[in-house]
Amino acid sequence: MGNVDQLDLAGIDALLDRFKKRRKDQDRMRKTLADFEVDAPQIVSAQAMTAMEQRFRMVADHAAGDMGAGLRSQVDFELASCRQLRLRSVVEGLPNRLCIARSEAPGLPLPVFVLMDLETATSIIDRLVGGQGASSDVDRDFTPIEQRVLMDVIRPFLSSHEKVLSSTLPLSLQEPVFQSTRDELAAFPLPELFLVVAYDVTVAGSVNWRFQLLLPLANLVDAIEKAATVPLQLSELAEERREALKQRLMGVGVGCSVDIGSSELTLSDVAGLVPGDVVLLDKKPGELFDLRIEGALKYRGRLGRRGQGMAFEVAEAVNAEAS
């Protein structure tokens, strides 16, 4: 009888152990599912996400033109990714110190954020103050001057989103506010959903930057879903790309030269030239000089001085047919 009682107690203990193990497995599964739901919520449909990705590629074209004009250099802007994430997931993947720009918008309960890591931010600062875009690992707050330099890049970046997305998401973004630590971003509601858009930027073919835009999905889901039902017209897309290309070209340097005149000399004349000799040109005194752009005659004007250097004053444009 005693043996039976012992077996029953042992069986009960084994049953309890199995129950505890199953309970732990269930708790672990619930946590896994909760983490997955945090990291990969899908409240915007796949069709709407595809439509938004197309618009963000147009943003990239606009931003490349605007930034290229400001930097006076070739800028390539590419959409790297577009995801739906909770703010918690974004914050967990960030270093403690970075560049954050926060911009409020009427109708949105949360701000729009622009994020740049220190490598990108310091490279931008170096580039805009005359360097080649070298990055550095700083462990301090950005100075007011450095913040203003970064804002000179962030403002046109946000403006490109306003212009391109105006028909889909009418955003009236206010003047951005600068922040520099992850904790400042973590002060906002972490469970909130954002559309996280990442762009890879290449300047002058060698300097690489990464921008992230965090667009709060609260109050915007319906507008985003509607965008999927109104696809962009090819003509509209082509016009946007033409305008973006025009903006890019505006930042490209071109060679200019001024023709002060010409003369024809014999080989013996050239061989006999010495300092102090005067060569007669075919220009008459008071006649306008030619300004050529990449070899093509575009303007006529007068030579003069500005400060310690020579200068050219444009007097008239040259008709393409006349030239």
C-alpha cells in the first residue's frame, strides 16, 4: 500500500513538472508573438505600401536635385527601405547619440522625425564647411553652428517630402527642432506605429550618407490606403523626374572662358616674340568681348575688375542662331 502511495505521489510530481514546462513554453510563445507584433505590424496593406514606395522614390529624385544644388555637387538619392515599425523597435536599434530633427505637423498627434547617425552628420558638417565629407566619432552635443549646418540639409529634405506627397499626405511641416540623443526620441510613446523610410545618399560618387524619415501612421492610414487606389500617371511621374533632373543639373559646374580677341602671326613672328612686344588683336577698343560656356558663345560683355581680380560684366545674351 505504501508503494502505491509513493507511485501516486511521484506521478503527481511528474504531472506538475510537465504542466510547469508547458506553461513556460506557452509564456515563451506569447512573448515571441508579442515581439513579432511589435517589430512587424502590418496595418497598411501591401498594395498601399507599394504605392507609397513609388512616391518615396519620387521624393528621392526631388531631394537629390535640391541637395545637389545646395552642395554644388552630384548627389544620388536612393530609396533603401520602407517599413512599418513601432517606435520602440526603432529606438532599440539606435546608438545613444545621433542627429534627430523633430517637426510638428497640424493634424498629426506625433511629430515627423529625421534621423542621421553620427557618421552621416559629421560628414555633412565637414562637407558644408569646405571639407571632403570626412566623418568623425564625436561624443558630445552638436554646437549651435553645427546644428545650423545640419538644418541646411534637413530643411530641403523635409521640403521634398512636402512637395511630392502633397496630393497624398498634405503635410504642413513646421520648423524642425534639433535633438541629439536616443533618450529624447524614447520620450515619445514607444508603441506608436511609424512608417520608417530609409534613403542612401551618395555625394560626388564617394561620400555616403544615410537618412531616415519617421512618419507617424496615426491619422494617416486612410490617406495612405487611398493612395493605392489612385496610381500615379506616367506623365506625372515623367514630369516630376524631368524637374528633378533639372534641379540636379543646376548644381553641376560648367567651364566658362572669355575671348579677348585673336590674331594671325607667322611662325617667325612667334619665334621672335620677347617680353615687351605687342600683338595686335582683331578687337576694336570698346568692342564687347565673348563669353563662352563649354565652348559655345552665350554672352557678350566688358572686362573689368572686382577687388583684386579680373571680372566680366554681361552686357547682352547671344541668340543661338546668331552664334
